[in-house]
Amino acid sequence: GNMIGVRVVSLLLVLLTSVRGWSPIGVESLHREYRNVFGGVGGNRNAASHLWASFILDRAATLSRQDVSMLFTGFCPVSGSIVRPSDYNRYLLRLRTANGTHTVGGYMHYCCWPCVCDTQDFIRVDTKVVQTRDGLERFTFGVIEDPCTHEYKLDERFVQPFSMRTTTLRDSAPAIQCDNGRLVGATRSEGGHVIIGMLHDPTPATSVIPSDEVRSNPRRGRVTTGPNGVQFQDELEYAPSCTQRALAGYNSGMG
């Protein structure tokens, strides 16, 4: 009987540590989980940032509010690429809410500048209340329409502007898997949209007015220091580049 008791206690300890067990130290802790995040889709992270987001949010109850926020700086919401956050790859954005009522300012970290253009075109923001170790927290997330709403588009053939090869989204991004018109593995925001990243330090867009210099003389790669000391690149620095990229057939970017 005593042996059974010992085994039950051992089993409970194993279960507790497997639930409690992830204590991330920096974004590298997330990067080391790459195989666990993308193993089910052959290790392909193309356009699969929803899987990074779900991996973090599934474990949020064991994480501090700061850790949840920090881990969301470790990948690119647009491409799914690994990101090592820095002042240089922190971008200030002003995004419409998913319900279209207002615009929110905040920061995202990207793998490369074309993600700024894609964010402006496709990403909106919505909130979700998340159970963290510190209690319930409402975060502001970058969200997209569920690609599985128009699943037939995943099989439409197009020419990759990089390789000039003809492909489909289903071939290029195998992590986009649908089940009854819904994206598999996605976590939903309060409005039911697919979460692909976090908008950090959200603030009303009226409080993040661009400088006259940024507006009149946009310059890619310039880092601005905000009134609170945070350094970032303003999305408006990329307005001419985004226009040129669109005219060139979207010939740059990742994932």
C-alpha cells in the first residue's frame, strides 16, 4: 500500500511540474521550443505566428504578466520568424480596431521592414482577457480574419515574386490548416478573430502623433526616441517604401 502511495505522489509531482514547469528566461526560452510549436506542421513556420501565440497563451496561467508580454516580442507576427527584440526592430504602429471604432497606437517587433506594410494592410487589433499567474489581464493583440473563411483561396495558384515559381498558399504555408472553416491551432480574441501577435504598450493613437520631420521627410531605418525614452522606428518612415513595394508586386518580405 505504501508503495502505491509513493507512486501516486510521484505521478502528481510529474503532472504538476509538466503543467507548472516552463519558466522562460528571455525570448531564447521560446526559441528553444520551436520544434514543439511547429513539429506538427513539419517544422515550417511560414505565416504560422498564430501557433507561436497559442503556445504562449496556452501556458499563460503559469507565467507572469511581464513574461507573457516579453515572449510575444520573440517572433514576428507577420512571418512567424524568430525575432531577437531590440530598439531597432521595435516599430510604432497605429492600427484600427477589428470592429472599426477607433485606432490604437503601440509597438510590434518584426523580422524585416516589409512587415510594416503587411501589418497596415491586413492586421487589426482586438483585446482578450488572459489568465496569468498574476491574475486576469486584458492584452491588446494583433488579429487577422480567419484565412479558412475562404479556404478555396489556399489552393489558388500564384507566382512567388522571389523565385518566380508558381505555388499555392497551402504548399507555401503548410501550418495553415482548416477544419470546418476555422484555422486549426488558433486562439481567438474577444471578437472571434485569429491572434497572431501582441500590440505592446497600447495607447490611443491621438497620443502618438508623428514628428513633423517624420511626416515631411520619411527615412527608412531612422530610430526615434519617444517622450518616455522608448526607442522605435515609426511606421510612417516606411510609407514611400510600402508604396514602391506594392507597385513592384510585393517583391520583398518573409514568410
